[in-house]
Amino acid sequence: MLILSLALLTNPTAALYINSSANVIAPCDSRIFCYGELLRDVQLARPFTDSKTFVDMPTTKPFDQVFAAYQNLTKPLRNDSQLQSFLSNNFGQAGTEIGEPNTTLSINPTYLGNVSSNVVADFVRQVMGIWPTLTRQYKSTGLCEGCTSSSIPLNHTFVVAGGRFREAYYWDSFWIMEGLLRTKGSYTSISKDILLNFFDLVRLYGFVPNGSRKYYLNRSQPPLLTQMVRIYIEQTNDTSILTDALPVLEAEQRFFSTNNSILVNITGGYSYNLSRYYVNNNQPRPESFVEDYAEANNVTYITTNGTAYQQTNLSSAQQASLYSQLAAGAESGWDYSGGRWLREPLLAANGRDFPLRTLNVEGTVPVDLNSIQYYNEATLAEFYDSVGNATAAAAWRLRAQNRKFAMEIVLYNATLGSFFDYNLTSRAQNTHIPSNNGSRIQFFSPAQFFPYWAGAVSDALLFNATALSRAFAPVQSQLSSFPGGLAATDLTTGQQWDAPNVWPPLQDIVVQAALRAADSISSLDSSSTATSKAAVRALPGPQARNETATQLRSLGLQVAQRYVDSAYCTWRSTGGSHPTLNISRLPGFDNATDASVRAANGTMFEKYSNLAIDAVGSGGEYTVVPGFGWSNGVLIAFSDLFAGNLTTPNCGDIRANTEGSSVTKRHLGHSEYYLAPRSAFPGSIKAMGRRMQGH
């Protein structure tokens, strides 16, 4: 039975709940999962460490009975027996409407025989074995009649990221599919299932939500569905999917054109149409309710050493604006980055204020989003060419060309030789950031390499060996300075999309960017157009271009090897072993007092640290998550891409992590930010600050 409607919506914002008289703009109309006093009172009482837990719990009684029981509770709510009884009597366990499929799942990674290192090959095979534990289906019989849940039903099998991320996530799924399509076996068809689920969501809502939860219905994520279709076709040659895909991909582009386009006015009177992240919202995010509410309402900031800093009250309008910015940051996938999104990043770095109050996501034109959109437009042109629709192909190609031109004008800095986000507030590129010692340094982030990954670079730049070498030089510098890979930015703030955190998708982007640039510059003489040749006539000759191409391919391999090393050595330090190769676990696990540590068999994490080869990441609103979908996918993709070149990781003198979080504590250079644990409710929230944890 088809759960989702297949009619395309004409209104791409139909998922929003807007009550003008109550001044509420929320992701859905649920008074439990999206807005209202029940959600507020339960979340601020903090019955769970993670705000997401409550809104992932389906009701076990119809809404009217649940709400009546809530109204009978003594207010204000506290985390006591009354609240716990209310929750146990009216709600099920988080995620119970989603379960593992009742079928045997197979893998068939035929390429693994080409991997030159037996250790790497066995490691990758074991990581592929994680997929069944992350494979899910929606259980249509999981709810009682009249009961409600935040889950959006999906018709087909999907793969989750892991841990607290119990549902399908949009941009995660791109890198998950990179791994699944190479794992093969059952996962070729599951990759198609993931696409079909997202097609259904676009037909129903006009876009792919951040994740398959109703509280995500006011925002999307980086729009990678077109690229997911591309990699599916590249790996399977199944072009028949374009029949269903093309109308859906066009619909998604209409959504982003309607909701995320921004006209950038440059000095001289010229305007350029580009994209930004924007979410119409004036409520705390339900899944991060306590964190958002505290950011907007606290008047005292308490540091880790107990020092209190008094802050000003935000007006209702300022709070609403902050809630919109917080949601936009979540839509970007980079929730949050002090280096990219904050007007005052040193507030985060110094730990003396509520740093997210200075978010400027909606006032930023991001390099990565516009690169993705260029890639989507160019790919749609290729898709339409392949089905013989020359008119549509020409229209999409023109859009791509216009965006590439606008990106070069607005986002590229010829003086500094790199792409930078554009700040609509200051009407300038974000070229420099303050360092922790007070000076200003040129900004670095893997986000700057999305244009090279997408091909959104002009011929004059792409075929210039000197310019390419200069653009990628900071990557080599980062690899030389830090053992663990490329951090999200070069500013340490305690936010998770900053140093020292190494995110697997960003490693993949830089690797693919370097390889694509190498292929382009080395093929100039044989394949470029006459116009392209004229544009590069005065540039360095074939020898310089070939040398640069070789350097870029070598750089791509270095980034990939560094990621494989980090993932492997951290896996080893958390109990990974190779029984088939007679390589045992590190000493310390067998005699551990904790049973879970004794049973440890290696963990893949959501993010790593650039400070050590066996360290996990930190920061943000939740503890580091194991699993992990995109980390597995990037590892598998690299082992295929560089099968004959990857070497066995040299982990040096690593030790068994037998204390759970000791790896993080030993290696990280900045603390995590967490709300101080307490029973919170309206009236007491103002006395509560944030503290730092991790040292």
C-alpha cells in the first residue's frame, strides 16, 4: 500500500504551520512534536539529556487523551515522578515506529580484490558489515489507532546514519549511497529505494526535508538529490530511473529557486542571482528545543570555571530572528560553524557569551550551496541530453553558465586565489577570520573546494596550472600541520563544524575536487573547445599542466589516505581487530571492568579530530555519534577509488580506549559546549547558563 501521496504540490511551503494570530511559524501543526505548551513544558523540564529523544517518541494513546493528561499535570513541570509517569503512560520508546527489515541482506563488493593492502581490504569489509545494523523500514503497524508520531512514513527501505539519528537524512544519504553502491548485493536495490523515498517526499512536500520527521518540514538540507541520481546511474547504468527522476528533480529546483534565491547587488550596479540558506521559522527547533530556548532566553552565561557574564535580554523580534537563523544553520548541514556563520566568531572561541546569537547564516551566500546548485543545473542538462530533450538541456545549461559566471564575480577572490562565502551584511567576501591571538588570518575550509568538485570554475582558472597549485596549496599545508586530516575550518570555537573536527564528507569533496581539476587540466590540449584554448593561450604550457595534474592526484591520494588512517586507527583503538589476518585487539579490552568495553569490536564515528590519528571529534549540541553512515560510505568510496594505492595505516603507539570517551579527552584542543544539567522550566531558565565539558 502506498503511504505517500504521489501528486506534486504546487505550494512548496505547504508543510509549514502558520498561525498569525498566535504569532507561530512552525514546521508542522502537531501540538506535541512541532510547537505549543506541551512541547515547551516537557522539553524544558529536561526528562532526557538529548532534546531529540522526546520528539522521537510516538504516543501510545490518541492525541486528545495525551493532551488531557498533560493539562492535568501540576505546573511548572519538573523532571520528577509525575513527569516520568506521564511519559511512560502516554508515549512509547523513541523510534519504535521504525525497525530493521525482516530479510537477509547480502553484500558483494567485487572491487575489494583490487585493494593492495589486505589490512585495509579486511577493515572495509568489516565496515560493510555494519550496513545491516543501519538498514531500516517504516513499520506501518507500529502505532495504535488514533496515535501520533513525528515520523514521516517512507514506502521503501532506507539506511540511517546511526545513534540518535534514527530516521533517513537527506544529505547524509549521498555519501551513504557512495558506499552502498560499491557494497552491492542487496544494497544496489536499497540505493534505489533511498531515491524512491526521496522522490515520494518531493512529490508530497515539494522538497526533501532535512530528515524523515515532521519537525523537519520547514527546512531541507544541501540539495544533493540530483547528484544521488547521477552516482546511481554511474554505478548501475540504470538510466530508466530518469523517467521518474526528472519531474521530481525539477520540482526540487523550483523549491530552492522560490525559497533560497537571493539577488546579490555588487558595487557598480550589477546584480547576480545566487542561493543562500533560509528557513521561515520563529520557534525553537523541536529536536533541539532546550538548546535553542536557552540561547534565546538566558541572561547569564556561566563558563566552565563558574564565572558568570550578564547578557542583555532579546526582544521577541530578536528571538524570532534567532530561531530562524538556527533553523537555517541546520538546513546548511553545518550546524554550527563559528568560522562560517557567526558575525562574532571570537565569542565562540573565547567561551564568554552565547555565540549563536550572532548567527548570520541567512546573510551569507555560501560557496558550497551554490556549487551544488551549479552541479545540479549542469547535471540536469546532461540528463535531458541523454533522453533527447535538447530544449530542456539548453535551458538548464544556460542556468548553470549564469551561475558559474555569478560565482566567479561574487565568490572568487583573484588576489587571494580562492573562493569565499559572501557576506550580505558587510557586502564583502569573508576572506579573513580572527585568530585566537587577536590577529586576522586568511580563512581556510574544505567548503572552498566545492566549486572544483562541481566543475563550477571558469576555463581561465581551471586550466591555469599556477592558479590551481595556489588554490590547493592550503590543503597541503593543513596536512603538514595536523596528523588527523582536514578540519571544517581553521578556527577553534567549540562548534562542531570548526577545528579540530574532521568531517568525512568534506574529505571526499576535497579528494574529488583535486581529481576533477587534475583530469581537466591534463585533458586541455585534446578535449577543450576553441574558446577554452583561446582563454588559456598565454597560460603555462603542457609540461606545467601535466606536473600540476600529477601533484593534484597525489594530493587527492594523501587526503584519502589520511582519512583511512584516522578511521582505521580510531577503529583499532575502540576494539577493532582482524581475526582472519591473525591481528588481535589492542591490549586492555579483555580485562576491562566494563562489559561493553570487553565486547568492543571497533567503532566508526560521525567525525574525527585533526589533532591525532586516533581521535574522534567533539563540540556542538550532542556527543559524538557512532555508526556511522557517511563515514562508512566515504571509507568505502576511497578504498575503491584508490584501491591499488592505499597503504596499511601506521597507527604508531596507539592504546586501547577502555574508558569510553578517553580518546576524545586525550586529544581534543577545545571543550564541548553543553547545557548545564538541571530541571528547567519557564521562570528558572534565566538562571541557567552553558558550561563546557570535555577536559
